Amino acid sequence: MAQDGRPGFADVLAARRAIAPFLRPTPVVTSPALDRLLGCRAFVKCENANPTRAFKIRGGINLISRLTAEERRRGVIAASTGNHGQSVALAAQIFGVRAIIGVPEGANPDKVMAMREFGAEVIEVGRDFDEAREWVERTAAAEGYRYVHSGNEPLLIAGVGTGSLELIEEVPDLEVVIVPVGGGSGAGGHSIAAKAVNPGIRLIGVQAEGAPAVAHSWRERRIVSTNTMNTRAEGLATRSPFSLTLAMMWDGLNEMVLVNDEEMEDGIRILLDTTRQVAEHAGAAPVAAALRMGERIAGRKVGLILSGGNITLEALHGILAKNEGSGER
């Protein structure tokens, strides 16, 4: 770790060794139809193939595996809209640690059920992620649990960086990587691994227009929070950036793109149609960004991070039915 707490490439390599007994590398898929639609050579990194159907389990296993005996005895607590919570829950189950997850009221029911099935105690509290996070932080301080932050955790960031390492090893001449940004652990991990292997690679973050706090903070070089947010992409739904991951994005990201929910839903349909991969809104955000960028990535080799596939059947059906109703094919 660097003196400021940032993980480095050596930490990503150590994380790969830590997670190897529990996780297989996820596939990279291609499709001529997707290439034609986007106008580039697209390589989809399918993090939806992980046991939790999302990328964060890489960081969860790396972090929980490194807890001290005292931290394991105390148990862990985390706030999540779903994927981070699943990661902590499954990793805690693997290593025999008690886990409590605070989720906002009305959180994705499939993700909540998965957390419980992985053995975590799930508490629904607050109107959104940030209110759930505030409750978790108060509870951790009062009860002595090991708080697992969803972004400001060097071991978590190093863990998720292993996905970037796998992608670059499979496509060593990749020119662009587009990664969804919620709290920024994924973007932070990619900024370490991808740029260590290929400093010339262009790293582009994509966030929801209805939850743009991190994008505004990245552009203005200061922390910008919002009082509200309005997006169906729960994986991108944060009102305030995290200090560690934001600092890493200031140094590592080349660009930040905003997309709306309808564009992400187009991305969900496109991924299902062209690659037969199921994505949640955040997981389809890179496709939406690539469509928006158009000629700027034309003909280039572009990695698209399908960060998760935890969409409910009801939501997926509604998105597909909307497409049918419009007469689009």
C-alpha cells in the first residue's frame, strides 16, 4: 500500500493469489453484432458470471480473508444497495464471520434475498444508500463491528482490480476500458491494474445522469454531493463520492460520461440480444456510454465492464416489453 492508503499493482497481484481458491476468472465475450452497433471492437468482461453475479465479490473475499482474529470475532457490517452486501455476505460465510448488512428500504428484493441466503443479517433502513450507510456507521461505532466501507477499502479495491488484470491479459492490446462508477471501487481497481500493464490505455468512467455526484466531483476536482438522486441503476446510486476512490479516479480516469436510465435499458437489451448476457442497469452502462461516444471510439478495441447481472425478472420483463411495444427490433 502507498503511504496515502492507496493500493498498488503489487496489491492486485496479492489479491489474485488470495481469491484464486474461491473464484474462477470471468469470461470475456465478443459479438460481431455488438461490434457493428457500437462501431468498435467490443470485449465484454462478464462479471455477472461470478457467484454473486457481480464484480464486488473479488474485493469481498480479498478483504475478509485478511481480517485479524479479533475482527473476525467482532463480525462485520456494511451498507449496500445490493452487490457490495452480497460480496460481504458470501465472503463472511466462506470464512465463518458474522455479517450485518444495512440496505435502503425498497432495495432490490433479489439482492436482499441473496444476502440472507449467504447467511447475513439484513436490516432495511433509510430512503437511499447514503441513509443506510449513515445508520451502519453509527451502529459499527456503537457495537464494535468491523465496518466494511463500499469504497474506502484498499483491500477491496485491490480485489476488484483483479478483473481488470484478467481482461488486459486476455486482450493485451486493448485501447479503451469503460467502467461503471457508483462508489468508484471498480474504477479505482481498473486504474491500478490496467494502467500498470498499459499506461497508454484510456480509462472512461460512466455514471447515471440521475446520480451524478461522482462525475461532478471528478470534473470539478472537489467533493460535490447531491441532496437527491433519481435513477433505476441502484449500482450507480450514490449522493456523495468516497474520498479514497475519488482521489484514485482523479489520477486514473481519462474521462467521465453520464448516461440516462433509458440508455442503460437500451444497453440491457443490446447485451441480451448480441451476447446473450444478462446485465443490470449499472452493468449495461458501458454499452450506453459507448453508443454515446460514437465516432470517438470508432474502430478501437474497447473493454466493456459488465459489472453485474442482478436485475429482477420483473424489471427485465418490463424493459423487454417496452421494447416490443415500441416496435423496435
